[in-house]
Amino acid sequence: MIKTEIPTPALLLDLDRFERNIAKMAAHVKAVGKKLRPHSKTHKCPEIARRQIAAGAVGICCAKVGEAEVMAASGIRNILVTTEVVGPEKIGRLMGVLDRAPETMVVVDNAENIRELGQAMTRAGRVANVLVDVDVGGRRTGSEPGEPAVHLGRLVTLETSLNLRGLQGYAGHCAHIEGYANRRKTSHRWMSRLMKTRELFEKNDLPTEIVSGGSSGTFNIDCDLSGLTELQSGSYCVMDLDYRRIGGKGGGDYDDFEMALTVLTTVVSVPTPTMAMVDGGLKAFSTDKPFVPEAVEWPGVEYSWAGDEHGRLMAQEGRLPALGQLMEFFPPHCDPTINLYDRIYAMRGAKVEAIWDIAARGRGQ
């Protein structure tokens, strides 16, 4: 198959750019003496996870049990579920993940959940690996840092069927702060809560074998933290417009990693000399950002939303693509855009080298 034979809208991955991204992150993490555990919530694709691990990652992160089920069934063995697993239904499904991937780790931020997990594992004759989740400013999940987290760590050690491995602290709110210097200052301020908690863990003889956090936006910032053992960066492998605009270390656009992901569309209508329509609308791209997709290699053509199925292109007369023309767009936000598709076309130039299932798509439970 070649590009012109792909039914649109479709999700494309430039393999050359993708492979350079994978190699660059792996080399960076190795050079600074850290480990890499990429977050698969970005791509939800077992084949991408396998390639990240083959390049040196110690395992992957999954946002939810549903994603972990898919990854474990696909042969991924070292998994960290980064959202608390709460309630009999999800803990029961976690048992199935542990059947395939016994090294799977979960996070906790609540005493009741610790007891629930411990009792469930005891009844099942299992042992679950656990990290204490620390709130580092995202106000999403996580215990208060310091003594409250230490208290939870002690509770984990009292459960004979739970194995405390360390800490997690994800400062996702720092990842998209514009300007490298400002992003660095902000990330270090918030991540200091995790580092101080690590120090208290050590003083109380609690394990700190794993201290996990970081993002693609702070990959070259959080590695400076001596107490951080592994990075959870996810979007680096594909990238998007939201990351490009945050600014790089040397100024200008954030270009540490290449834009490897695009959405392929077809021009389906040219009703006027200055307006055309493509078959990629609200159902083809994420819409959670305050900006729109950007056409690749079509300067002067501006995209705007035109409903569920359509995108509107505006340009000066003579600058519009022709009817039937294929057009690629960079998505505003990679994670939720990928979640809209069942498959990704892995491209080598204009040739489809492979088609990979986005097998964990929709598995957000």
C-alpha cells in the first residue's frame, strides 16, 4: 500500500522521525544515568511500546487498568499503572494483568485503598508492587508530600501482600509551560516536593528503589534531580503542536523531538476559489486545545473547524489544494487524537511499511 491508497481520514506515523525520537530519548536517559518508562497513554499501541522497550526502556506506564490489560496481553511485562486502582471490579481485573505481568506496579494515595488492595492480594495469594503517589502540584491524584506520604508508605509495609518499591510524582502541569527557563524553574519547584519526600522515606528506612515522574516537556529538566530514578515521558515519540509551542532550551520552537504524527485527509469540496473542505473535522482531531490543526507543507492555507466530519480551508485564490488532493495535518494534541483511531499507518516515505493496531484505544477504564 502507498499513501494514495489509504482511506481518509487516517493517522500516519513517519517512521524515520519516530525512530529518531525513540533513539534520542533512549540515549539521553542513558547518558544522565536514569531509566525510561514511557507513558503508553500517548499511543495506546503495543507495537510502539515494544519498540520503546527494545530501545532500552525498562517498561511502560499505563494510565488505567484497561490499558494495562491490553499491554500485558501483548507481551509487555514491566508495567506501572499510574492512576490508583480502586474498587473490587478494577482490582479484580488487575489480577488478570498480574497473571501475565507479575512485575506490574500500582500507585496508592489513600489508606483505605491500601487496605483494600492488601486484602484482595492476600485472598488471591499474590503480592503486588506499590508506589506511593505524591501530589506535586497537579491537584489531580497523590498524597500530600512529606509526612502524610511517609504514613502511607508505612501502611503499605504493614500489608504482607504489598511490596513497597518507592514513589511516583507526576507534575504534568509543568510540561507545557512556555519558555524553557520558566518551565525549568516551575518544574524544579514542584518536583522538590517529591525529592523531599524521598529524603523522608530514606530517613524512615522506606524503599526508594523507584522514584518515577517527569514528562516530555521536562525531560531535560527533571533529569537534573538526583533523587529521580526514571522518566515517564510519553509524547516525545510522536509530538504535537502543543509541545512545539512551549519553546526549546536554546529558544525558538521546542524541537528536541520531531513531529512524527499527522492526520491524512482528502479535499472533498472546493465550493469557491478561496475555500475548500477536507474530510477531517471534529472526529478526526482532538479539540481540547485553543488552536487548530496545521497543514503540513501548505503555507498560506488556514484550517478551521467545520463540523464533525469536515475541516474548512481558507487561502488566497490560486493557493488552495485541488479537489481530491491529499493533505496532512499536525494535530494539536497527540494523545486524544490517537485515541480517535483504530490503527496507525507506519510510513516510510510514501509507502506503508506496516499497520499497527491502537489496541488500547477506548480502554480508559
